[in-house]
Amino acid sequence: MPGMLDGKVALVTGGARGIGRGTALLFAREGARVVIADLSADGASETAALIAKSGGEAKAVVADISKPEDVAAMLAATIDAFGRLDCAFNNAGINPTLAGVRGKLTADWPEDGFDKLIQVNLKGTWLCMRAEIQQMVRQGGGSIVNAASLAGLTGFRTTAAYAASKHGVVGLTKTAAIEYAPTVRVNCICPGWIDTDMTAETIAQRGDELLTRVPSHVFGTPNDVAEMVCWLSSDRARFVVGGAFTVDGGYMAN
């Protein structure tokens, strides 16, 4: 049986681990040739090796999505390797802890930490979208999925810049969707509590408390998110444009 993405070329940013790696692996299983971009050369190469081991085609690229020159080089490497770009998952991003900020209320955030989160999560996503859309328009079509968050739909204490950046990603998604449909479909996903390296410490400290807000009473896995991203990227979702889709076990239904 053919895969959902047979014959497609897919790009995954932040593909060295977690949701990015899970999505890259599923893209490959569904028939896509995959470019994995990440700051971690070793992590991106490991993901590419896992795809190759399972019989797929993949290329690892080192890129900092907050740098326009890195984004341009990432797109050039994709076209050089596979000739086109059909599906892009803009997944790379950082949380407050990775920006060096922990437990700060809005008025207590340091300016450099705020700027770093906006630079990576919001501007970096826009830089990727800009390059991807230009390529997809040139070739006649494509699909983009951006990684937002539940923090792009509602507020969470001590997440000021993170929530602002993810709300911004939702806004970018909706704006680009109406500008470029039907040539390029743009959607975003808003994951809830997904069990990854990035959330491991919080889940270890507050897991039982967090699950009281999750009607499914389990944490998600990277593959749970990957399944949504893969479907949104496929032609099966041809009429799905400009959406912000929760993958959260029911958290936002409360």
C-alpha cells in the first residue's frame, strides 16, 4: 500500500530529537525523502541514519533557523539533494529554560532572554516560511506545518516570551494560509504535554498534577504529533488550510 507521502520531499527543522525526529521517521515511512535540519550535527545525522537503516532516503543539514544565511543554505541543500520541496515541518524552537529563563513572571523577564525566544521561535519560523513559500510557489505547490503550542492558544504562568512567540506562530500561519492558498497550504499544530527530552524535567516534577488537566490521562508521544503533521502534509488534507490543531489529549477541551 503506498504511503501518504510517496514521491514527496520533506524538510524537518529541529529534527535531531523529540517531535522533530519522530516526524522525520514517519515522513520516511510514509514514502518521503527527508532533509533533517538541526543545530546538532550529531543528532541530525543520527536521525538520517535511522531513516537510511529502514530503507529510506535522508540528508542531514546543520542550520540555525534564526540566521537568514543558514535558512537559505538549508533550502539550497534540500533542492541540491532532491530537486524540490513538497512538505516542510517548521518544528525547531526553544523553551524558556533553553533561553536561560526559569520561573519568571512577565515583568521580571530579562530582555535578552525575551529577545532570544522571539528570535528563534517567531522570527526563525518566519525565515523558514519565507524561503519555503518562495520555493513552493516556484515549483507550483506544497504544504507547510508550523509548530506552535497550547501556549499559542492560551496563557501559562511564567511563559511570557514563549507564549508570545507561539501566539505569533499561529498568527503567521493564518496570515500566510490566506495569502498563498491554494498553491501552498499552511497549517500549524499546537501540542500539549508530550513526553520528550524538553519536557522530561517538568513531567518528572509535576507529572501527576499535569495529568489532572488531561482528559486522556496520559502524556503524548512524539509519534502522536507526527501522525497529525504527516496527515496535514499529505494530499489527503487538501482542503485543510489555516488551521491550528491541538494534539493534547483533550487539555484545551477543559
